[in-house]
Amino acid sequence: MKSLVSFVVLLLVAVVQAVSSSGGRLLVVLEDVAEKAGYSKFFGGLEGRGFQINYETPKSESLRLFHLGERSYDHVLFLPTKSKGLGPNLTPNILLDFINAEGNILLALSAATPAPTSLVSLLLELDIHLPPDRQGLVVDHFNYDTTSAAEKHDVLLLPPPGPLRPDVKDFFSPLADNGELLAFPDGMGQTLGDGSLLTPLLRAPATAYSYNPKEQAEVVDDLFASGAQLSLVSTVQARNSARFTVLGSADMLTDKWFDAKVKKVGETKSVNTLNREFAKAVSGWTFKEIGVLRVNWIEHHLNEEGLSNASNPKIYRIKNDVTYSISLSEYSWDQWLPFTVPAHDELQLEFSMLSPFHRLTLQPTISSQDSTTYSTSFKLPDQHGIFNFLVNYKRPFFNNIEEKNTVSVRHFAHDEWPRSFVISGAWPWITGIGATVTGWVAFCAIWLYSKPAAIRESKKTQ
């Protein structure tokens, strides 16, 4: 019986750990709870991954992001609502506090519904800008679906986004062996500022543009943005590794577009959409199911024969040979895996005081089932003082790793200097000193043992 209870407990623990590295409490804010039926496949996938979903409307009196100073939820998903504001419990300050408390937010917009003012203010704090009047439609007359948008051209068909840079891991490009495309229907684009925390996940094609369909129904003479200026899906990762994602098309998450067949203009063959896989990747990254790094342990020690090589000493001596190691794991959906540095990228160690004295590449040395150990060896500089072992790894779509270990570096002790007789450059001086001492001793010996000549006395005669 005890073994059965233990098995059940371990199973429950495994289920809890299989949710997200930061928890599984998810709040979904939508205009009407009945609207969740249109997103049944998306929400079913979240529940299947272990999330505990609570559906609320902005007018709900029981809606609270914090209780007694602690987060009531780990993640929040905003779907389009017709309310101009979201009430006193979802103000921009409260949402910023939620991000500062390491909460994650996924915001889904729609061109058919103006964005609430509180969310617009929050986006401005993050340097993300929406079209005027909080409403805008993205169209493309060269990359649209001829089946559903033959006239309006407001259903963009896009290839997977691909890697941001060659040295950045690609989490958001599902396999498209048969030419599958992303369907971006009825979407609202954003423009991004110059903030270092902003990363465009999916940009609009060069032929796309955004305008207000209500004010410019006849003639489009004032564009909000066009081409690569438009970000269709944008991400922000705060310095505390909290994640915020803006999805320009909430319809991407609906059941209709998960299983839709689309045909791009100029093509004769219909293909499936990649919306299901893309929605899983975006929600998984936002809710910290992927792209999460963990530091298991850090060790630094002397690497010299005949000396105590204890782990993590507080003091070293100048010119010591030292080895530094750090163990890292990467969370991927439901398990911790060994972390592998992406191609064309490096994991570096800085040994610094005010500025780095050494900046070294850490190489993988040991790999286990759930971690990889990166190490490097080097000689400490000929400078005493307070130094830091610093690993500062901050890359797009990975949480921030900043590990600093402070140590003291001292001078040689009096009995640690090498003796002069082992220094070849000192041999002429030692020989000179020896010759001087020998000559002086010989002179003293000759002086002491040399008898002076006798002096004869003579009488004076008159």
C-alpha cells in the first residue's frame, strides 16, 4: 500500500513539473466566457500540457492578479475585448507589477476590436506602439489567401519566421515539408522602439501595410507602417526574465485556422496551415515551457600540483592556475535537458575587477542526461585585489544567466617567493657577492695572522 501511495505521489509531482518551469496557473481574460468555445483546440492543448486555466471577464469582481502581496496566477492571456478599459484590477501599474513579479503575459489583438486603453498604456511602457485609435488592419495584395480573403486581402500567408540571427536558437519555425504556411487573419501590426529587450518574432512582408479600415475605406492615403516596419508578433523579455508577447492576430488561435486549408495567390495547390504548431511554440515560450536555462552548480578551484585544490575558495594568489566550471540545463516542454550553446555563439567567462582581465570561452567538458558542464582553465593576472568570476549570458529567447562569484587575489607571501639561487639572472650577482665576501675574509685572515716586522732600539751616544 505504501508503495502505491509513493507511486501516486511521484506521478503527481511529475505532472506538476511537466507544466511550466514557472508554474501552471493561467488566467484567460476575454469578453465573454462563452467565447472560449471558439478556441477549444488551443485551450485543450494548454490543459493537456498541465495548465490550470481560469476564465474571467474584465467586469468580474473576483478578478485579482495578487493576493496578500503574492501572485494569484503565473501567466495571463488577454483575448480581444470590447471594453475600452479593463477595470481597476487590470490597470497598467498592476500589470507592470505582475511583470516585475516574474509573471508572464500573452496579449492577442484583433483588427476588428480596438485594444483596451490599459493595454495600450502598458505597451507604451514597453516601447511597443499600436496604430492610432487603437485599431488597424494589416493587408498584403501579394501574400494573401485566395480562398477566404479574395477581396479584402486581410488574411496574410507567411512562411515560418526562421532564426532571428545565425547565433540564436530557433524555437518558432515548425517543419513545413509540404509547403505549409502561417495564416495571419484580421491582424493588427505593431511598431517597435529601440529597446534592447524587444525582439520581433514575426515581421510583415515588404508588400504589407497597415491602415485604419473605418477611416480609410475608400482611399488609403495615410499608412501607419509598412513592410518590415510592422511586427506581427513581438516579444519582450524583462531583465528578471519575465516574458511578454504580443500576437497581432487572435484569430490565429481559433479552431477555424488550426485546421484550415489555404491557397496563396498565384498558387494552384492548397496547403495546411501551421497555426497549431506556431501557437504552441509562442505560448510555450511565453509561459516558460521552452527557452529556460538553469544553473545547477558552479565550481572554481586551484589547478596546481602539491596544493590544496578545495572547491570555491575565497582567496587566491596572483599567478595561480585556476579552473572554473558551470553546469547548465535547458527546460524543454516537460523535462530538463543538457544545454548546448547554439552554433556561431559562445558561452564566456569574465575574470574582472573594474574591467575584464580575462574573457575566455567556456568549453563543454562533461555531459549527463540533464545537464552540460562548461569549463576553462587559466592563470590569474599579476594584480592583487577583489575579482569576480562572471558568466553573463543574455540571448534572445533564453532567460538571462548572470552568475557572479567574488574572490580575493593576494600577493606572494614572504616564504613563497623563489629563492635567489634558482634564478639564473641572479647568478652573476651571487658570484660577485661571494667573491667580495671571500676576498674580505681572506684579507682579514692575512691581516690578523701576519706578524709585523720588529723595530730595533738604538742608544744615542754623545
